[in-house]
Amino acid sequence: MPDALRLALAIAGKDIRAELRSRTALLSAVVFAALVLVVFNFARDPTAISATDLAPSVLWVTFALAAMVALNRAFTIEREHGALDGLLLAPVPRGALFGGKLLANLAFVGTVEAVTLPLFVLFFNVDLTAALPGIIGVTALATIGFVSVGTIFSAMAVRTRFAELMLPVLLLPFMVPPLIGAVQVTSRLLAGRPLSEMLGWLRLLALYDIVFVTLCTMAFSAVVDE
Amino acid sequence: MPSRDGEPLLAARGLRRSFGRLRVLHDIDLSLAPGEVLAVAGPNGAGKSTLLRILAGLMRPTAGEVRVLGQPLTGDAARVRRAIGLLSHQSLLYDDLTLAENLAFVARLYGLARPAEAARAALDAAGLAGRADESPRRLSRGLLQRAAIARALLHGPRVLLLDEPFTALDAVSADRLRAMLEARRAEALGLVVVTHHLAEVWDVATRVAVMVEGRWVCDEPRAGPLERFLPRYREWIGA
């Protein structure tokens, strides 16, 4: 196994183990997602707009807000006892460090999304049977992009006094392109439209992933090194 | 990584560091040979901890260069970092992992062959074998300091940077730490020990440096008893 991958897996494994023990971010994010769905469910007027038309936006706003809660923890855990210094001191290439944090964040946000999706079906009574593989695919594609940006902004925000406030302020503008793409693809999937109608948006999501995973990996050193 | 013949383990040339318009280090030169223990003393705010962070590669100097085993210590110098061990003000441990898990994680980062065994051995050497499965949050300040020392030594660094290593240690633990420092010196490691209390490291040190307002005011071989050095030290720090 290449050294960088081994190190990235070690860092991701450490984050996952710590989170499984405390369950702080995971539980908070899942509860938060459920609350957002409840609010949307009671706020909508089913006679004015159908659940199918509203559902894609609600789903992605819920995913985005819950991801924000989960991402806040990414580097907060490194703040206690100066643990980030321990990581930076180790012979770990900064790219591998970013990769490890990204993998752990993808696991957290992916878990939150996996728990949120059935709740969404329950609240909005949307039939996902046919669209499920596509929904999983577009969720993965969009999540990689905004979690990648969220990981680097989380590292940036943790050094500020108001880290929990800074992350949404920094991240939300960068979440707009993948969220628009994901909503567009999801609404077409729920409407049973052919793949050809979604290709443009899927290309946008893939491009966003490639550009931002590469940029964030390269820029990580400048963010974490004092 | 072996050091080249005649090459110091750690060398710094013309180190400067500013935070905005405030300059906290002024043209610091430093060289550390194998088997040397440099005690760095000075008043609060003298720049000692900043110097240590720069020597550890955790902070970039505004000007100047640090070389470890002859190699420049730049931002992504992963291989050179293997040679450095740091004990900072904080333990660098995770509260949500046990001590054994914390040290095994560090062992993995440094590519040690059997991380779990290495972690247990390090905790055993620190007298923390019985606490291996406890979280750092359950430890007293003194025990946490011992765990942090075990963490710093785990990967067998050639250069040890210690910031106030005797903080919170009881007399027995302090003696044990002094014996460990002696042993590391005998193994030809280079040690930089930052302290407010020279008495704690005087017998172990081979050189003494005093930093005041970001400048060396003294860097000389340790000679004679501490009592003979103290009047000069008090004069330098304005005590």
C-alpha cells in the first residue's frame, strides 16, 4: 500500500474511532437533519406545491445543513490538547493529512445522509424505489465536492475564535454549485426523466469534484502550516 | 536518517519571526551536536516557545533557516520530521482515544512496525502501563505530562525539543525524567530544553542559553554550579 494512502487511512481511522466513542457530531447532525425535515414538513402547504416538486430542494438543504454540523467537528477534535500540532509534526505529507480528514468527513456525512434519506421518504412520502441507485450516485458525487471544500475550510476556521460561525460563512457560497446540480439531477430522477437530461449537471458535479479535490489537496499545506 | 559527518543534528541560522509589526525573534543562530543538551532559559514572553515551534517545523520563520541532520526543515519535509520529537505545553493527545490508542496512532504515523506493541512499551517505560486503557481526560496533570513525554519519545527521535518538561511532575517523576534525559544524551541525541527553572536541568545540560526579548544574551558551555551562574542570569532578565 502506498505510504500516503496508509497514512490517510490511519488518520481517517483515528477520526472514526474517536467519533464512534463520543458520537458527538454524528448524533447532533442526525438529530439536526431530522429537525430540519420536520420543520420543512410542517411549513409546506401540500395543496400549493406537490411533495415531488419540493422534495429535491428539501433533501439537499437538509443534507447541506447536516453536513455543516458534521464538518464542524473535523478539526475541532484536533484543537483539544493541541493535537493538530502532533499531526503536523509527524512525517505525514500534507496531502495525505488532507486525504485522511477528507475520508473521515465523507464517512461522517455519508452516514448522516444514509440516515436522513429514509426519514425524508417518511416525511415527504416520496417513492424512491426506481430512483434510489441514481439518488445514491448523485449524492456521492455532490458530497465529495462540498465535503472536500468543507474539510479545508474547517481547517481554516478552527484557528479562528468563532470556528462554528466561520465554517458556514466560508463554505455556503462554495456549496451553491454542487447543490444546484444535485437538486436538478434529483428532481429529474424523481420525475423519471432519462439520463441524457441529467448529463450536463452530472458533468458539472464531476468537474467540481476533480477541481476542488485537487485544489484543496494542493492548498492544504498553506492552510495548516503557520 | 543518519547525519553527515561533522554535521550538527540541528542548526538554525538567522532566525527571525514577527507577528505583524511585533518582532519576537531577532537573528537567532543555534547549533546542536550529538550528545548536547542545550538548556534555554529566559523570562515569560522572551520568545522561547516560538523558537521551539520553529525548530520543530510547526512555524515558519520570517527569515532564516532550520536544518535537521543537514536537511532543510521546510513545510512538507516529511522525512526530516521523523528525526524530531517535541514535548510542548499541550499533550497532543486525543481525549476520545485511550492512551494506548493514542500512542498506537502516533506509531502508525511514524511508520513503526508494530504500533500496538510500541505504544504499550512506551507507556510501560513512562510508568503508565496500568493506565493504557484510560482516556487522557481522566489523568491528572502530572500523569498527562508523563503520557506526553512517552508520545514525544515513541518514534526514537534524534533531536528532542522539550518545552517546560518538568511541569506538574512530582519529585519521583522529575527524577525519572532527568535520568531519561541523561540516557538520551548518552545515546548521542541532541536535546533542547526550554525552562523557567534552570535548577531542574542544570545537571543534565551541557550548554546554557538565555533569551531575553527574542535575542540570545548568553550561549555558553555549562560550567560550575548553578549558584555561580544565577547572579548573571538575574541581571540579564532584570530580576
